[in-house]
Amino acid sequence: MNELPLLKVGEMLGLDAASIQDVRLAYEHPKRYLEVFGDRLEERNVLETSNDLPWIALVDALIDKELAEEIDWKESFEVITDVVEQLLKKKNLFSFDWEELNHTDYELFSEDALATLASELKRNATSLAYLDIDSDSYVLVVAKIVDMIELKKLAAQSGFAIIDEFLED
């Protein structure tokens, strides 16, 4: 795993210098990171060091700074729109009138709802994506489409994935 692309992902998604240093700690001194952030990691059932630890550190830092939000795989459309709106506000991206969104069912499965929202956001040059943590949840982030292309490349260089497609063919 290459540390620098992973840290660049954090920077591009808006993490401050202190949070970037926390991610760096997970990469350079994983045992120390486990000591410092053990309580938070225990909630994810991360009890020992692994190659995924820096990625989990990045995810947790983004969530902590409200630059990402983790939702259940089967969340309601209404909750998802609230989450995405908060992410857009935090990143100072456009404001969207969700009431105008033509949807027929508030009980859409998360994957369908996310695909619908992602499509709407793309019309405003914004990408909705999730950081893959090999879980049944989605760690959602938003970014400008031009930035998302680079974010996906950097994540891949680090051995991880940022995914902006929600429906499987």
C-alpha cells in the first residue's frame, strides 16, 4: 500500500492536517494507532493491525469530521436524502431541492435510492460515491465529478476503492 495517495484522498475530501496525521499514524505506526483509537475501532470489530487499518482510519476520520456518513444497506430514501444534503452543505456544494425530485416510493432500497440520487447530482457536476469497507453499509461522500475521477485513482493506488456506481448490472 502506498501511503501518499491515501493521504491525498483525505486531503481532497477535506480532512484537516490533524486528521491526516491520524491516518498517517495508522500507516506508519499501526499498533500505536490501535492504542489511541481503540474504542472507535472496537465498534468496527477491528482489534488488531491489518493492511486495511489506514483505510479504516481514513473512513473514521472523514465520518468524525462529517465529511462522510455511514448508512445501512437498507436505509429509507428520506434518510438518505437528509444525509446527502448534509454532506453537500458541509462541502459547500450546491443546495438541492429534494422535494422536486421525482420519486415514486420512499421505501426504495438504499441501492436504488442511491442510484437515483447519484444520477440527479451528476446533473450538477457532483458525484455521490461510497468508500468500500467490505461491509453491508455505505460510507457516503460527495465531490465534484472532476475530483471524483482523481479520488478513485488515488484510492486504487492505495489498494482500496471509491465507488460511484450503485446498481449492479
